[in-house]
Amino acid sequence: MAKGLIKKVAGPLVIAEGMRDANMFDVVRVSDQRLIGEIIEMHGDQASIQVYEETSGLGPGEPVESTGAPLSVELGPGLIGSIFDGIQRPLVEIMEQTGSNLTRGVEIPSLKRDSVWHFVPTVEAGIKVMGGDIIGTVQESPIVVQKIMIPNGISGTLVSISEGDYTLNDTVAVVEKEDGTKVDITMLQKWPVRVGRPYKQKLSPDMPLVTGQRVIDALFPIAKGGVAAVPGPFGSGKTVVQHQLAKWAEADIVVYIGCGERGNEMTDVLNEFPELKDPKTGHSLMERTVLIANTSDMPVAAREASIYVGITIAEYFRDMGYSVALMADSTSRWAEALREMSGRLEEMPGEEGYPAYLGSRLAQFYERAGRVISNGTEGREGALSVIGAVSPPGGDISEPVSQATLRIVKVFWGLDSGLAYKRHFPAINWLTSYSLYVDNMAKWFNDAANGPWIECRGRLMSLLSDEASLQEIVQLVGMDALSAPDRLKLEAARSIREDFLHQDAFHEVDTYSPLEKQFKMMNLVLEYYDTASEALKKGADIEKLADLEIRERIGRYKYIPNENLQKEYDEIITELHRETDALIGKED
């Protein structure tokens, strides 16, 4: 084990000499306070150490000791419902021991060693096993069954396995390798955070992650195992979008990383999630969530690690065959931590002071998402979808973090402060946003809706695009200059904006829209447009068509409970045709 002495301290960067025997990315203990750090650079016998705790008071000559292992996370029962800091220290346990402020050098295992879990085997002794095979289950929370897997890299014959109550360090099974050595299998695994967990095969993104948010599902869907970026200025609703996705997205497990966010935002999550009922199970949402809280007042270097800790935990659940959604809020703060460390290391700065490797680090992170066939004999299908929020200064997405993110991700939900000021939420701008998954998922959507979903989506997008062009004319010469068909386009587009795209996150019915309801809402708006266009050709007055009473019911359809959807839909269609026919009759 390499031991050295501190030579220099520069904020979160500590340079130690006498570390020739240490390796890159080894975890080290710095000074007598045993602060946690990680080696990020080696020059001869000098190691540059990124310290994940406050370094004030450290000075040259203090000891540094390498642990000989890379920064790893503990994986096993006890993860669900936990709140960790950026390097997987359990915040609740730390608070119980040391009070409300993080104390330096605190050493508490990430997962409780004294908790007892009931292990139920799913296989019998005598079979051949390999890394990734499930050998048993633990009921971790009322809605999550944790599957105990053979660690990657171990294969052989299962010699013994037994049901019972065990702690994490107890042996639940024994595997005899081909060379005759026996390996004890416990419920606890460790995995280095900077290395993606292996899998057999990556699948194409041809099915969506249904979120229940109309602007996302209908216009800019994200695939299961896809990646999306949510850039937006301050106050445009990034965090609310992230919360909505955490609550409603079709995922079995949610990993929420608060990376350098304000403390009150993480407090909101901690207060809200336990109270929220999971719509599918009726239990608390916290019972399928892992939280990583690295707030802006915590040490900056731990911010850099928090992203990797979160995605490694997410990969672990993906390997069990679950669909996992990871929210990273926000990657800009993570990039700022990279910039600070890069400056301390005296590296050549890139654009706006960010390190030259910003793009490649972001790509490394996002590339770990995907829908995969996991390791193991049976080959389970699991998915890890990543949604990263970006906070560009002043909402300017031409800055490096936004641009580097957009080069990697396939879905862009551009939040617009103008829409937010108009109280149009979610404030996702339909003219600048895009999803590159739509073509791959067209068949899935059409099958799910039992109708021309993609065609309806195309028509909505073209009406919104036409509206933007017509609005420019209106601003120049006024509404009266427009022809009656163009006036009708504006009315239909207004209906799409106000009735379809606007969604109230705090309304008990409107907060989640199932796909069936979304399809019916699209059809109602298009039916109004088509019926009114026909009536216009037959001589109906555009003003009267714009003021049809039925439009109010179309607008209120989003608040209709799911059990009454079909009945209300049929009534609206009947009434729409009756009112337009009456107008044509009047004209005659």
C-alpha cells in the first residue's frame, strides 16, 4: 500500500510525493483526518489527488495513504429509498452520528452492515452459473424485488445455496470455479464507478419511455434506453420537468442525482417523493427511488464523482432486467467542477475555460445509457434512460456544455423562458426541440394507438410551424390581412398550444395523460380543424367558426377522468358536427 506526504494543497487538489507505487484512480486517505480522495494524475512519484471533502487546514508534510482500490460503489439490498452524497456516503446515517453538518473524514459504510434481509434462492445447487446469473431474490421494498446476481467475472458450479435471513457480508452461496477454488457469494457487490458494467448486447431504440407528458410523448418522445437533454434558463421549469418524469415515466427504478443544485431543490425532492403515490402500485414513490444529493454547498470535487456513482447504481438495476430512469440535475454544475479541477491542475483551458476533454467526458457518461441484454445465461432485457438537465448561463445554448451535450443526445427539449413567462408549462419550445427517435418508434406508436399516431403528430407539427410563419405576417400587417383558411390555421394552432401542449403538473387528472387520451386529444383538435375547413368551403363565417361553443369542451377534455374518455369524446364529435352544420344552414 503506497504511502506518501502532502507537498502542496490547492483547494480540492492535493499533490502528494512518494506515491510511485500507487495507480491512477486509486482511492486515497489524505492526512490524519482520513479525507477521501482519488488520484487523477501521476508525474513520477508525485500524485495529483482530487479530494472529495473540504481541505481547509491541510498542510504540507501530512501523510497520504493509498487504499489500492479505485472509487467503487457498494451494490446490494438497502439501496432503494436511500439518500447518498456524491461519493455514496449515507446522509441519514451521517446525520444521526454527527448532526446536520457533514463532518470531515467520517467513515460509514454506504449500505448498513447490520440490516438483515430475507434471501430466497431461485436456483438449486449443482447447476453451472456465470457472471450476471440471478441466484436469488430479496424483497427490498414493497414494490422492488432486488435480484442477487453472481458478480461479473465469476463462473463455475454452484456448490451450495440456502434460504434464510442474512446480513450483507454473510455467505448465501458458494461457487466452485473450474480450477477447483471456491468463491463465497454474498449479497454485497462492489463496482468501480468509472467503468461501465458489461452486457451482452445493445438493442435498437424502437420503443418509447412513456412519460404521460403530452408535449414529450406526442411530439418529442424519448426511447427506452435513450438519452435526452433539457437545457433552459433559470425559472423555465427544468427541475419540475425532471420531477414529472421521475414521478410518471414508465420506469421500475428512478435514480435522481442532484448535482450541485440548490439545497432547497433537493429538499423539495426529499419532501415530495415520500408523499407521492406511485400510480402503478399505490405505494410511496420513494420505495423505488435512489437519491444522490450533492448540493452546491458540498465539496466541489464530489460533484464530479456523483454522476458516475448514480449511473453505476442505475446500471446495477438495469442488469437485473429493470427499466431505470436516471435524472441528472444538472450536468452544467458537474462541468463547472471539471473546470475548477482542470484549472487547479494548470491544464490548457478550452472554450470558456472548460477543459478540452469536456465533450469526451460527457460522451462517456451518456453512452452508458441503452436498452441491453444483460450478462448471464438467460439474458434479461433491461433499459437505462438518461435525462440530463443543462443550465446554460443566461439561457444561451451556444455555450460549450449545451453544445457538447447536443452532439451526443438524440432528444432535445428546449425550455423557453418566453413560454415560462406566459405561464405555458411545460415550457418546451415546439419549434426548436426535436427527437431523432421518432422514425424508429413510428410502428410502436401506431400499434399502441390503433390509429395513425405519427400522421396526427406530423399534422400538429405542421400547423404549429405554419402558425409561427403567419404570426410574423400578423405582427406586420394585422389579423385582417389574413385569408379565412389562414385564420382557421391560427385558431387550430392556438387550440394545440392551449388545450393540448399546456399541461398542469399540479392538477390531479391532468398531471398524467395516458397514450389513449393523448391520441383522442390530438384527434379532437384535428377534427375541429377538418370540420371547420369543410364548413368554410361551404360558406360558413370564420368568426362564428372560431367562436363555436364546443371549443370550450375540447379545451376541457384534458381534465376528464380516464374512465369517461370515450363517452365524452363521442359527445364532443357529435356536438361539433351539429354546430358546424347549423352554421352552414344559417349561411344558406
